[in-house]
Amino acid sequence: MNTLATIQAALKVPKNRLNSFSKFKYRNLEDIMEAVKPLLVEHGLTLTLTDDLVQIGDRYYIKATARISDGTTEQVTTAFAREPEIKKGMDEPQITGTASSYARKYALAGLLLLDDAEDIDSMDNREAAKEDDKIWLDEGGDGVKGTTRETFIKVEEAVKSGRVKPADLRKHYKVSKQTMQYFESLI
């Protein structure tokens, strides 16, 4: 599908949103959708996003699928996001909704070749943060008192793959004993 390559080359979705607490820029699903819609119309393509609930072990994951089609052929990507068991201030449908948005964003970013410049893989190349500047590496992930859920998942994936060692996490984050034990159990 040559038109997909054209869209991938033309699409620009800057990270214009700012998480003022954690001091990082990001883009959300709506930013991507707003930028890609005119290109889809221009090239006569349709884009659909769907979710499936998948149980792996005793945890549930949202599997998002992004499909782009010209009516004859289609390209598909998927991404997963795990629902946290509890998220303060949210009821169950909101928890599922945040997992869905996260998974859809990454499925769509994969399909459209959007980069994620603030990648956890770059963590080892940065200077260690001063203790007062560190935030809690928090699975809860609201970004208010700790990292966002998105960051926690990126760290989790980096540790599972062996790209980041659990001992290196304390160079950049405040990590509780329980959280450190969790990350050490992943290797």
C-alpha cells in the first residue's frame, strides 16, 4: 500500500502537550487522529480502531487494533495496555477507557510510524537526576505524585527485555522497596 507510505512520510504530530509535573511533552490519541484525518480523505483511505479484552494469566489487557484500508488491501498493527487493578478517583469504566486510549495511541503510532522520542531506552544515556528532582516510579500512574502509567509500562517493558537493569532505576526515580522487588522479579 504505497499511499500508507505517503501518509507516514507526510504526517506530523508534534508533542505539544506538557505534563507540568513530570516535565515532559507528549501527544495524545486525539492529536494523532486530528492530524491524520485530512490525509485519509486526500488519499481515499479508511482507518478503524477496535479493542479486545485479553486475559493473560490473572491480568486483563486491552488489545487495540489499528487498520488502514484502501478498500482492497489493509495494513494492521496492534498494541496492548494493562488495566491497573485500582486507580484512585476512577470507576471501572474509566480505568478501562484509559487502558483503551493508551493501547489505541500506540497501535496507531506503530501503524503511522510516529516516533516516541522520550523513550525509556534513552534513560541510561542521561545524567542521573538529583534526588530532589526525582519522582516516584508509581504503578498507579496518575502523574501527580509519581510517573504516569504510560511511563511505568515503558519502564516495565525495558526491564523485561533486559535493556534497563532494575538497579539503574534509582538513578532516575524514587523507587519503593516493593516496586523494586517487582522489577527485580521481572528478570
